[in-house]
Amino acid sequence: MQYFFFNVTNPDEFLAGAKPFVSQVGPYTYREYRPKENVTFLENGTRVAAYQSKTFVFLPERSVGDPDIDMITTINIPVVAVMNKVKDSFWKSSMVSIWMNSLHVSMFMTHSVNELLWGFKDPLLSRIHRMNPEIDEYFGLMYKKNGSNDGEFVYHTGEADFMDYGRIARFKGESKLSLWTSEQSNMINGTDGSAFHPLLSKKERLYIFSPDLCRSIFMEFEKDVEVKGLPAYRFTPPRDVLASKEENPANEGFCVSPKECLGSGVLKVSVCKKGAPVVVSFPHFYLGEEKYTNAIEGLSPVREHHQTYLDLNPTTGVPIRASKKAQINILINRISGFPKTKSLNETIFPVMFINETVVIDDTSAAKLQKLLLMVTLVTNFPLIIVGLGVLLLLVFICLIVCVRKLQMTTKEDTSYSPVSNKEGDEKNVRTNIDMTPIIEKS
């Protein structure tokens, strides 16, 4: 898991109405462990329940610096969240504004990478916590997520139908969500991204449910690739996934209200982030409208660096390489009752993006290659038998032809013609005897 932050270099100028300048800082890399725990088979083995905890361990050799020392200036998310929470009440807005001034709280904050990720005690939240203990006084982008889980998943095992292998049946005891405004948007479709059914087709659309996005997304085939000698299909999310309702009417259900419908490439997820104005996108607003990129100086979307992809072996459905990239943004605009926002225009402000990657290890790749070889042999066994039969038949015919030729050659070599006739020989002998002169002795 790699974290990249957007450090703001001109916060005061931005509050005065100028375009913000950001510089990308990262990666800060962590080894991520995701074991399945409390695994329980249900319904005669057709389903299985499990929790997936996530633990992160820092890797200094793969990071750009020390997260305890490196400081990042970014938008003050707790302040913006509180302002949006009380903006409809003049009394609450006035009180929060007074608190902000007394605590010297600004629209921007500067903290270390570790504090921004894993949590720090926020002065404004601490003040509110005294009045409402349900409000946590600590804030962090990954606060309480190290060693935690998203809740119980129930998966199909594929026992009843192999096409259902890995598909999510329930999440937190529910078969669908209740966050969005349409039946289709609330559906829990697909797997959790760690497993897919075997015998994948290039024409199918793969669905993945992401608790971080509070919704399911889909991916489509892009091209054939090879990873460590293993063939794979690359699936990527198309522009339609985060397209506006004008481009993709099916996405209208992800608008909590008409005012909260944003353009292509971004999705407001405040409904599952305790009302905070959190907006998700691909890094640098890749696949998004140009207005979001143009509003921030320092962004430049590049497909090779910011595309999410999934490389799956088509025979087994096993992910052999993957890269999940997502950006966390905060929607900021002018809010009545807060003078510090008077010069602000509506801006989707980038805070951080992640690059979560996985590649199959060499040992597993070797095992999978052997498995694919066995599958190939078993699948083609009838053809192999027929081929061997044809080959043996050809060999048999060749042997017969060779034997026949050998017999013909042998017969020709042992055949002969008579040199003389016996009767003729006898006559010749007699004639010679008769003609021999007899000499008498005196």
C-alpha cells in the first residue's frame, strides 16, 4: 500500500481567491496483510462467512522519507466537515465560527504524514467532543483502520454454480445497501476483488464491491498480458463507472440529491463518511472532466501511473497482478457564517491518493504453471488419445508397407534360370563316347 500526498504551497493565496498549487509527495509504502479470519461454511458448503482484517507495516526502504518527520500542508478536513454539518443552522454556525477563531483554527492544517494517516487529536473536534461524546476527538485518513476489518462478508463458494465462485452474498448481514437513491445503485454486485470464477471471457463485465467506495464498480477487458510466464486478461474500469448522469444515466442513483450530483470522474461518498464532504476519484482526476484538473495547479493525469487494473488468469480466475488506485478529495465552497470561505469557489480539493498493488510470488506462479499444464493435458486428453491412435495407425501402415517391400525384394534375390538340360547332357556324353577312337595293342 503506497500513500501519495498533495502538499499545498500557497494556502493563503488560495483563500484569497487564487488557484491552489500542490506538489505530490510520496510514496510512503506499507506492507499490507489481509488474512481471512473466522471462516465459517454455511448452507451445506454453498456459502462461506469470513472477516478480512487489514494490517499495515511501514517499509522505509520503499518510501521517500520518514512519516514521523515529513510535514504536509493540506485542507483542514475536520474544519470543513464541521462547517458543512452546521451550515443549515445559524446558531451552530456562529458558535463554531467563534470556536475556530478562539482556537486559531484555519482552513488549512500542517501535520506529519503519520498524523494525517493514523490520527491526531484535533482541537476543534476535542471542543465538540466535550458537548457530544459520540464525536471522536481524533482524526486521521486511516484512523482505526490498522488491524481492523470492514465487517463480515458472506461469499458464494461455487458449490452450486462455479460462476458464482467468490461472489458476495451479504455484507454486514445485508444483501444490499441502503445508502443510495436507486435499487440498482444499492446492489452489492461481484466479488471483493480477491477471487473470480474460472473460465473468464473477454466479453464479460466483472463487478467488484468496495466498502471504501460504498458501492460496486465494474471492469471490462482491455488487453492480453503476461505475468511471470502466466497468461492473463487485463480488466480496467471504463469512464462509465464514474461518469455523470448525463453520460451514464444509470449513475443518477449515486446522487443523494440533485445538488450533490457532480461531473464525470468523481463521486461524493458523504453518505458513508458520517456526512463529511468526501469525494473519491482516480488519481489526478484520471478519466474525469478537465475542469477538475484545471482547477488545481500541479496535477497531470497519466494513464500508465493512475489507471486501476486487474490481471486475471482466464483459466483459473486467479488474480496474478493488480493495482487499485483511488484519490481522496474534499469538496469545499463558500459557506455562509464563515468569513474565511467568502473568497472560495466550489473546488474538489485533492488530499491523498493510494496505490494498492499485488503481484503473485514466484512459488505460487510455479505452482499455477504446473496446474495450467495439468489442465491443458486433461482438457486435450481426448485429442491426445486420437492423435496417438492416428500416429500408431500410420506407424502400423508403414510397417506393413515395409514388410511387403522386404518380401518382394527377398523373392527377387532368390529366383534363378536353369544352366543346362539333363537329357541333353546325357546325349552329349554318349556321342562323345561313341566318337572316341579305340586303339588296339599289338
